Amino acid sequence: MSTSADVAILRDLAQQVADIAADPIQEERRELWRAHNSFERTRPLICCMWEAAWFEHPEAPSRCEDPFFQHFETVLKQLIFKQSLGDDTVIEPWISLRAAVISPPDGIWGVGHTYTHSGVAGGAWKHQPALKELSDIEKMVVPRHEIDEAATQANLDRLQDAIGDILTITVNRAPLWTDWWADISTALFYLRGLDQFMLDISDNPEWFHRLLAFMRDGILKAQDEAEAAGDFSLDNGSNQAMCYSRELPDPAPNVYGVKRDQLWVFCAAQEYALVGPRHHDEFLLQYQLPIIVKYGLSAYGCCEDLTHKIDILRQIPNLRRIAVTPVADPGKCAEQIGTDYVISWRPNPADMICCGYDPAKIARIVREAMEAMKGCHVDINLKDVQTTGGRPELLRDWVKLVRSITDEYC
């Protein structure tokens, strides 16, 4: 297929997304999220994850031949599918291009890690941590925010020439050390391994504090450098939902030079699921806090159970959203959270759609959770959908069913 054929495919998809983004319903959704994230009463809002079992979608196979264009083909297709679900996701009139951010050799901390794979597509793999010995900490490198401007401009020119007259192209110039690579917890898995870092809390506490402090300081350094360079933009916020509120500026493309206190930040601690509240506080949260407080508003939690950690999270002065996950107790979380924070409830995808679609079962689970969280500010996030049993259209049915229940809790 020629480049012109790839461009023709992208242009058709981009026009569909532009038409979707221009629909007045997008502004209705923005206003709902502004109100909801600012503790104003709305109906419970619903989000489905972007790439839900994408490999099962009829449109998943790429038609473009150029790998550069294939990525944006997938992004545009997913946006079109997302709109069809009828949830409360805002489809924006822009598409993001990642700047060519320069990474240290052997990964973002300068130390490589390896893994062995089962050899089966989608199969299991075994991780080999980078810091095998305590002395390996000396091999870690201090982060530095740096962008390859020539490569970034070349990519921007290609995408701009293809679809820039249809959709705005925004360049994501944020440092590598943001989102997952700024919560410390995620990188610890690759650096030390799950079982070993938990042993370190007991066996090597001083060394572990040193490692955490090095990571905290490195993340702050890279983010400070990016902010000083004017590389943070209004579309760099992250909260695992929609980054709208009354307190912060709306997301917008190519608005650079913003400070972190104008943005949302997302932080998680999935790797600390089996670490108790006291050690979670001492050996993670105290190192996350200096990073989180630089931002305007924050969201905490992804898939970990925070039922018994709500109290320690109250130390976060800009905390606005807390995840209540499939393994958490909605009732106990709601009792502690009340109306102090927004609850982002994540029902178990296995119960919702991955292991069969049972409307009666779904309705029972959703209704029980909504009763347990009655009076709270709640939105529903269906994430980690690894399969729909080959029927991705069921996600539309799921949204419609859940909305018929949650609308009773306006």
C-alpha cells in the first residue's frame, strides 16, 4: 500500500472523529465532569476503558502499512468505537503526538531488566529485576528531561501533512517521569521485584529508603526541568477519567508553559497491595507526596485495595478522587470517604463482561454497590476488560444497563 493510501485511510477516520468531537454532547459531558469532580451533584458518570479487548474488534486489524500511521489509525478507530458505547467519555477535537523524549540507556533509571516469555502469544512471562544486589543501586542514573527536537518535528510534520487540517495535532512534551513512571511503585517492580522489595522493607529498610529517596528526587528533577522549559501543556493532566473540574483549566491542545498546579496528577500503588497501611505510608506515600503536591488536583489508586488505607491518603492535600476497586469493599470505603472525595468505583470486569454477560447478575452487583455508596460522589470505571467473549458490542449493552440503574441515584 502506498503512503497516499495510508493517508487516505487516516483522513477518513480523522474526519469521523472530528465530526464526533463537534457534537454538542461533548460539551454536555465536559460540564458533567466539571461539576462531578467539584462535588456538585450529577448522575453517576460512566467510563469504559479505551482499549477494551481491542484485539476482538472487527476494526482492530490495521489497514495502513506504515507503522507510524498504524498507531494513529488504531487511536482514531478506538475513539470512534468509544463514542458508539454511549458512556460519558469526552471525545476531544485533537490527537496527541508523543515528543521524541530522550531516555537514559537501558531504561528510564539507567539499569536494564530482562524477562523470559512462554513463547505463546499473550502468554505468561517471568521478570528478572534490574537491582539484583544492593550495590546495583550505584548503577542508577539521575533523570534528565531532554527532547530530540529534530525527530519530534519530523514526526509532527508527517502527521500534520496527513490530517492536520482535520484534527489539531497536540505534541505531548511532558517528561518520561510522569503518570506510571512517576508513582514510584510501578518502577519498583522492574527495579527490585515484588517479593524482594517487600522483603527489603524488613531486611534492608535503610537501603530501601535510600532507593525511594533517589527515585523521588529524580522524578522531581525531571518534572522541574520540564516545567522550567515550558514543556507541560494543558492536555498533560491525568486522573483515569476526564480531567475536568471547576478549579483547574480545561484540557486544551498545545497550551504550553503551564505549571503543574494547573494540572491533574494520577498516582497508584498497585505493587503495595499486600503492604500494610503503616509501611505503605512510610515506604511509599511519604515519597509520593512531594511529587503529588506540585499538582493542582490528584487521583489515587488503580487496581489495589485501598479499603484500609483511606486514613493515610487523607495526608494528600489536593486529593480529589479515590479508586474503589474490584477487591475493595465499597461499603467500608464509602463509610470512610463520605463526600470528602469522589469515588471512582471499578466493578470486576469478570463479573461485568469477561466471563459471560449476565444482565441479572450485573444489575444485582451494580445496585448493591450503589446502595452501599449512596450519598457519595460516584462514577463507574469499567477497566481491564481483557475479553468480551468475542462480542465487543456487548459493551454498549453494558453501558445502557448500568445507566438504567445508576440514574436512580442522581
